[in-house]
Amino acid sequence: MSKIETLCIQGGWQPKNGEPRVLPIYQSTTFKYETTNDMADLFDLKASGYFYTRLQNPTNDAVANKIAALEGGVAAMLTSSGQAANFYAVFNICESGDHFISTSAIYGGTSNLFSVTMKKLGIECTFVDQDASDEEIEKAFRPNTKCVFGETVANPAGKVLDLKRFADLAHKHGVPMIVDNTFPTPILCRPIEFGVDIVTHSTTKYMDGHAMAVGGCIVDSGNFDWEANHDRFKGLTEPDPSYHGLAYTKAFGKGAYITKATAQLMRDFGSIQSPQNAFLLNVGLETLHLRMPRHCENALACAKFLKNHPKVAWVNYAGLEGDKYYELAQKQFKGGLPCGVLTFGIKGGREKSIQFMDSLKMICIVTHVADARSCVLHPASHTHRQLTDEQLIEAGVAPDLIRFSVGIENVEDIIADLTQALEKV
């Protein structure tokens, strides 16, 4: 199986003779073994298998394997949320005294995780403008820099990251590139094909699609050579005292990064996705290839409508001709369309934008984004309210910015709701 549409349906779970056709929910905390030694080998990572769902579960692994196949990676791990996925992805290779680089136009929660919470752990993050020159970005690298992080399409700013350029810069300095690919999903963009090493997702969004199950995922390409940068990544290349001196790169090769994340971070922090949520995620993945084109088609139609409306001040959507990121979107995204999320502002500023949102009927105001239903959010008042005005501008969040997640309803109904709300402004 190689076509992405087939992987959405068939990937991850291939039942044997007499086994369930549909992926089962292994709703068990624990697993039984015949001998003490059987269990001991699992704890020592000498054998593969399951002993406690806090670390691994067969349902979760089947879904993780599907997402790894969709992204073109070698291994993946599900987490309890997208936040957990981004934390683990970075923390798996960083420790106290280390440094990493992130683009500034990222989700507010991730920005706070990097700038405040991880700083408390002794890990420093430098934020850079993703549209700055190579020379300017390279000034942020230090001898203790461990990785570079960015979002394929920034939430909520809608900025598009030049994946190859950033991957090349990271590799020039001997570190991996980590990218959150939540908004495009692998249906529209596979960052690994542009040189990205590690891909994260909030599976809560398009992958789930129903807004029913919170979750995250980390996918490793298997392409970054940890041993070539041995001294920089000793946590992977040198013996782990918590596993009798096992060295992940030597024992697991291309599977080293995900094995360490599972055996070490999931063991100690326990942010596992529940098997029930993994099952629901898999149901969503089965229609991902059908939903994403509809989201994009509707978003483009809405972007065109809003751009031409006299009460709309501005519209940002990389799939819209004339957008700052239009040319890059044509290179990176299938059909040149990044996702179903766009941003815009109403003439008259923040108060008018809020008035417009409060006048919507079918399109709801919710914290969520990127599910089947159309919804809006005012980031400066909601998801990014913890940021200062200066940080809001750095994150690409204008005071009047409305994040519009265009659903898969009939587009005429969506535009009708926009129209009646605009008439009330």
C-alpha cells in the first residue's frame, strides 16, 4: 500500500485470518505473560510487546503506525494531546542547559510552553521571524542548540513556513528540524519530503475531524543521523542508566528517537492517549482524504467572498492569489491550498470584529479549530490572551484578527451566515 487514500483506510491495522476487520479497542491497562522473564525482557527493552498501557497499547500503536505511513516516517507515538506531542518532541533531545530555536508565529499555547514552562526546566528558546533572511536566523544558533521548531501553517496567523529552507538551516548547524503539521495534514503536505526530520500533530483537529477526541502524535522520519552528531545528542547515543546502559541509537537504529520518547518520556510523564480516543481518531483518519479537499474548496470560496466585501479590511489565506505566501503554497501543498483555516479582520478594528462574530448564527464561537463544523475564534481575546501586545504582533496576531475554520457544510450556507453577520456590523 503506497497511495495516501488507501493508507487512510487500510494503514496501521491488517487483520490476520479470523481477526476483527475493524481495529479493536484494547481497553486494558495491563497484559498477561507466562513467565517472570518474559516480563523482564519487556522492561529491559530486549523484547517488543505490551505490559502497561501508560507506555504502549496495541490500539494506539496501530493508529500511530497509520500516521507514520501517511507522513512517510519510520515510527510514531501517540500522545494525550498536541501540546504533549510538541513538548515530548523537543524534550526528547533537550535537557537543562540546552537551547532550541522556534519560529515566533506559532500557536499561543506552544509559545507559552516554550518561553515559560520549558524555561523553568532550564531549557531556553529563541524565537525568530520565519520570514527573516538566512543570515538573520543563523544568528540564533548556539553551540548548545538542539533543534529548530516551526508550524507548516502557523496557528492562527496563517503564515506558511518554507520547510526546505528551514530544514537546510537546521542541518547546516547539525540539528534536526521539527515541524507541527496539524493544519495541512499529510493529505496536503508531507514535510519529510522537504527535509524535515520530525513531524508533530494535534490529532484533535482535522485528523479526528469530529471534535470528540483530544490527542497528539510524533512521527520520526528516521533520516537524522544522531551518531554523526554524537556529542550533541548523548541522550540518544550514549548509555541510558535507567535501562542498564542501553544506547538507543546502537540498539534501535532508525527507531532510536521514538523508542526513547516511549521508553523514557512516556514512562515518566505518562501522557498517553486513551485507547478509546485512539479508536475514534482512527475513524476520523479513514475519511481524512475526503474531507481535506472539501475544507480547502470551501475556505477558498469564503476567502474570495470576504476579500471582495466592502466591510472586510483584510484577508489572509495562502491559497488566495495575491497572498504573501501564495507562491510558496503552490510548491508545498497539494493543489496549492494549505488547509481550511483563514484569518481576516473587519473594518473598524477589534470591536467591529467582535460584533461580527457575535452576530453569526450557524458558524459558532468555539475554542476548537479544524473539525467538520465551521467556527470562529478571536485569538487576542481567547487562545493568545496570555501574550503581551508585543508578543501578539510577533505571533502574527492582530487585535482585529478573526480565525475562521471553514467546515464541510454547503458553502452557500456558510457564505449566507457571513453575509447576514456582516450586514449587522
